[in-house]
Amino acid sequence: MTPFTVHSGTCAALPRANVDTDQIIPKQFLKRIERTGFGPSLFFDWRYRPDGSPDPAFALNTPKAAGASILLAGANFGCGSSREHAPWALGEYGFRALVAESFADIFFNNCCQNGILPVRLPARAMTELFHRYDRSTGPYGVTVDLERCALSDQSGLEVAFQIDGYRREMLLKGLDEIGRTLLSEESIASYERGRARRMAGVGK
């Protein structure tokens, strides 16, 4: 995975609460066995009209959201089923960070496992971000700094956020849980050697 340290990018805003994983990546697209190819189907039922053309009214299809790499989302984002395809689709579309008041727990973990930073902010801070996005006449950009655990924009806004140290280290180093565990490979091997010796002694 690509390490996440500091990321600056423009935002797309989806201020809907309880957006579930079936809306993020509808079930008909889960037949692929690869981790790739899901980006074009992100929010499919909302992004496209029945004839397959983009719906210009949907948040991601507006000119302001073009090329966005940070998604401002409503509370309880990623609820519903635990499908890991949801962060795969978000990441392939280009999102590096998701900012919301709250996330579903499994979805939050799946994002961290796939190099996407989920940022939890208080409701007041999210309201301010949505207001600033709406008031901007062009693309609205923010910087998400995982090293300082702070989100800021160019107009003086700065908000601190919290993330547990384990997941912060994973993201900073670009590791999933397997990779994070392998950092302790020598300690694990030493423990296993000691355990084997103890078990051999018990058997005598």
C-alpha cells in the first residue's frame, strides 16, 4: 500500500447519513474475483441514470467534485454489510481520505487495511466543512495530516482528529495487518523457538 502521511486534495461532498456499502458498491458488481475494476461502479445507482448516462445532479458528477481525492460524508458512513469491495471501489476511484462524523466499525477497519484514511470529526466541524464546500465557487481543497492528526484548509480552518496508534502506524508505513505483524517477525520466531524448547522438555 502507499503510505499515508500528508495528503492535500480537493473534496467531494456527500452529506447523506447512513450511506451503506450496497450504495457504495451495489451487489451486482461483486462477481469479480480481483480487487480491481470497482471504481467505475462506485455509487452506481446514484451516479448514473437508467440509460447509463451520468446524472449531473449527483455530488460526484458536479464540476466542483471533479478529480476529488477527499470525500466529506454524512454520519455512519459505510454501514450495512461488511464487504471489503466498498473501500476497494473508493480507493480505485481516487479517494485517499474519507471525513465524516462516524463510520461503521467494519468499514472503518477495511479502509485502514486498504490505505484509505477514515477521519472522524465532531458534528460541528463537519457542518463547517460542508458549509465551506458549499460556499466555495470552485474546487474546495483541504490537507489531511496524519503525522499531526489534523485537517486544515487554506482559509484558516484547522481541526484535530484522533485515530488509534496501531492503525495510524499501519497507514503511515503503508502496511496492512499482515505487514504490520511481520514487523515483529523476529520476536515471533524467537517466541516460537522458546516454546518449542519448552514443549520438548515437557515431553521428556
